[in-house]
Amino acid sequence: MCNDYEQHVLWAEYCRMMASLALKIPTHQTELDLPKADDVRINDPAPIMRTAGDEIELASMTFGFPPSGPKGGPVFNFRSEGRQFANSNRCLIPASGFFEFTGTKYPKAKHRFALNGAPFMAIAGLWREGAGNKPPTFTMLTTEPGPDVAPIHNRQIVVLQPENWAAWLNLSKPEGELVRPLPAGALSVETVRAERS
């Protein structure tokens, strides 16, 4: 599943997209709140988008909920089917692309997915406050794979079309209309690293 994504969103593009969707950005936020990263992996800090009054703020959090038991690992992907999220802290994870891997030999083949027709994507997520002095954390929602992802992986993260960003944060549409795979052709895919032979 998705444990690696790319954050190359330009601040000017972010501001333009938010303005086009009539989503307010706190005046104190700058490009420093949207740091770039070639690879955001589990336990890395990264920005998420969440509601703050009538604005959408960027907040830095750690990728992956803490393990639920002593032998578990971080929860970086959260299965969405059969769940309701009205009482959850919902967020958007800005990304310029996400990666899936195929093959059996290391390093595996690496495939990059991007959202067609948009400068960047937002992944549906959940966030939690940190316990004690631990930082807050976030996880990505997953669903069955859409036609663009199915040839590569049997699950996929939930990528929201821009017109549904506010609907996810405010849950102003039924979860079933939001938390689902995108139609064919919504995502482009390119192999950025071939499997070692």
C-alpha cells in the first residue's frame, strides 16, 4: 500500500487552487508551511490540511498513527470500507504524486501516480493529537482500486477531486460519494524505477 508519496506542491499553485475553490488560507501561512519532499515515508513529518474555524490551515504532523499494540507497526493506511467518519478528525494530505511498488527483488519497480487536470492532489486522511509530548499524526484512507491503479495494486489510497475537498473536511456529502476510487483516466501513471533484473 501507499507508504511513500511526493510533495512538490508550489505555494503559488496551492494558493491559486484554494482561491478557485473559495477555501480561505490563514494569513500567517507561507511557503514554509508547505515544505517540499521527494519522498514522504512512514514516520516522516509532512503538512496536512485541516479546518481551523472558517479557514483551511496547513499543520505539520507525522505520517502514521502509532501502533495499537506492542508488536504492531504504524498505521499509515486506514481501510475506509464499512466505516463512518463523522466523529473523526478529517484532513487532506497535499501531494504532487504517490508511489506504488511491484516486483519481488529489491529495489522494486516504483510507479508514480498523479492527478490528471490538476497541479496537485489531496488524499483523504485522518489525524490524531499526539499523546504526551508526541507530535500529532495522520493516516491515509484506502479503498478498492480504481481502473488506473488496479493493474499495479489491489488497494489504493482515496484521492479526492478538488470539488470534494471541502466536502470531505466538512462531511457535507455522504462518505460513500467521497471515499471511493476515481474513474478511469483520472490518474496518470509512469514507472520511475524499473525492477532490478
